[in-house]
Amino acid sequence: MKAVVMTASGPPEVLQLQTLPEPAIRSDTELLVRLRAAGVNPIDTKLRGRGPLIDKSPTVLGCDGAGVVEAVGAAVDRFAVGDEVYFCSGGLGGPNGNYAEYAAIDQICAAKKPASLNFAEAAAAPLVLITAWEALYDRARLQAGQTALVHAGAGGVGHVAVQLAKLQGAEVCTTVGSEEKANFVRQLGVDLPILYKQRDFVTEVLNWTDGDGVDVAFDTVGGDTFFQSCAAVKFYGDIVTLLQPASDGDLKVARKRNLRIGLELMLTPMLEDLPDERLAQGRILQQCARLIDKGDLKIHLNRTFPLEEAATAHALLQSGSMLGKIALIVA
């Protein structure tokens, strides 16, 4: 099969199109999926730059995929040959990523593809859907009537997070870097876009909440943004981050405000082989598929590239100017 292989750690050019053996079903609960598209995520570019989390060779990147079930294991009971599926599985090391023509995955991490999405749109969705869902609903326990700050609301995770927050009945503000992005998030239902390059987001949030701060802050950026955000969260509120806070950062404000700090890494079930948690993530994708097909949740696919142009996709993603998501067209 054709696959884009990471030949070494380094710049996008280390991604090369090669021929690899087609994967085989390894257990009774696995599916063999003929991939039609693969999502491109920041974790892919990070692994390319510093090496895979699982040290195996050859390495095929890509956690997100969408395609058609071509074969099933003897114990598969949720899918049949011909089903269209989307999933987040593999791509952290070894040949089992989704920048390829085929993938073998366990049925617990897959869900039926939303009927209203094409394969490229579906492939762009799983990682960001699960990340935003777990961060807002499971970590922060966001409730109707609350207020939420989502950083980078026009990005991959952010544009899903602002919609999930609105679906929960929250009022939402988000940081964006341009007027174009501000208009984009308004269309998703955001109540207050904050042009963070022009205005101090903490001041804007406090003014918006009459000095109280938001109930929940979701940090998708990390670094100083995490620590600055603590001052924008109300006393006894929640802040969830996708990044590891710096060890030399000052948590004095968070402590004074009695904030509950949540850490979100949706890759943990895959890294630690936690089947119950992987099953729960598959169920999140099922619920999101229903929301998408009802028209309540949208995936913004900004650009697509042929599989062999994965390096170009990585370079664009790392430029930092993207709205929404990128996907690779496999076939």
C-alpha cells in the first residue's frame, strides 16, 4: 500500500511517500479500513519534529482517519463490511498511522461516519471532537447558564469547543488573531470575540462578566496564556489546558482564586492501552455524529491535500494562520 513515512525526525521534508505492506487484522475485534482521508493535527507535526512517542520504525503519522470497512474480525459486532467509519487511532509510532491506504483498528475506537460529511471532513474531526468534549464536559463540567473562555476559537480544537460550549447552554467568549477569524467564530455562535493582539484578553473577559471572571477557561495555547488566564476565571472556577504548564510558572493567582485545574490529553487511552476509556471516546464520536447530522455541530475543513503532499500540509499547519482543519485525501 502507499503510505507517507517519516524517514527521520526533522522538517516537513522528512515525510516521504513509500510502499509498505498492507496491515492485517490482528485480533477478533479489529476492522480493516480502506482509508479515504486522514486528518492532520498539531500532534503530527510535533512528533515529526522530535520523534514518535512510540519508538518503532518505519513510522506512519496520522491519528485521525475515515474510510470504508473492508474486513472484520470474528468478534466484531458493531460494524460490517461496507460501513463508512471515522476514528482516532494509531499514528504515534510504528507503521499503524493513517497517512496510508489502509488501517487496522479496534472497533471500540470507531464510529459510523456522519452521513452529512464527506470523508475528508470526517477525517478532520475525531481528535478535536474528543479533545473539546473531554475538556469542557468531563474536566470542567460546563453547565447551562455558565460563561466560558475558549482560547484560539478559530483553530482546530477551538472551533469545535466554542460550538460544544454553546450547545451546553453557556455564553462563550474566545480569543482570535484577526477580524476574519472574529467573523468566523461569530458565525459559530460566539458571544464575544476578543482580538488578543489589540486588546488584553483578561481585561476584556472581566469587563464582559462584570468583574467576576468566567466559570470555565479552556486553554488550547499553553505557555504564558495559561497563567494569564487564571486571572480571568471566577473564584472557585475551572481552567483546563491541553499543554503541560511550565514548572517555573506562577500559580499564585490560581491558588488565591481557588481554581480547579484540569489537564486534558485525549491520547492517554491509546498511549496507556485503556480499553474502557477508548470505548468512551468511540461513544463521544457517536454522539458527535448525531449532532453533526442534525446540523448542530460543524467541522470547518479549510484545506485538503493529496496524500503525497503531506509535507506541504504540515508546513501550512505550522504557519499558525489556519482557520479550522486540514485533511489528506488518500483515495
